[in-house]
Amino acid sequence: MSGWPYPHWPYIVAAYALAVVVLAGFSLAAFLRLRRARARLAAIDPRRGRGQDRP
């Protein structure tokens, strides 16, 4: 034993949990930015109103 009275596993689990939370936050932000970009593109799309939803 190293003489340190606390096990290191809680810190490892916390680091992985923090990484998951950060990645989930980045993914959510990217998803929301993509939705806004698609909405802006749909607003200026010249094909709008011609019956074409997707190319």
C-alpha cells in the first residue's frame, strides 16, 4: 500500500463521469446549432414552396 488512506477509485470514476457530462454537453450544443442552421437555411431556401422537402 502506498500509505495514502483514501482509495483512488472515486477520483477515476469522477473523471470519467465528468468526461461523459462534458461530451454530452458538447453533443447537445452541436445538435441545437445544427437545428438552428437548418431552420435558417429553410427560411432562405429558394426551393421552398415547390413541393420539395429534401433534395
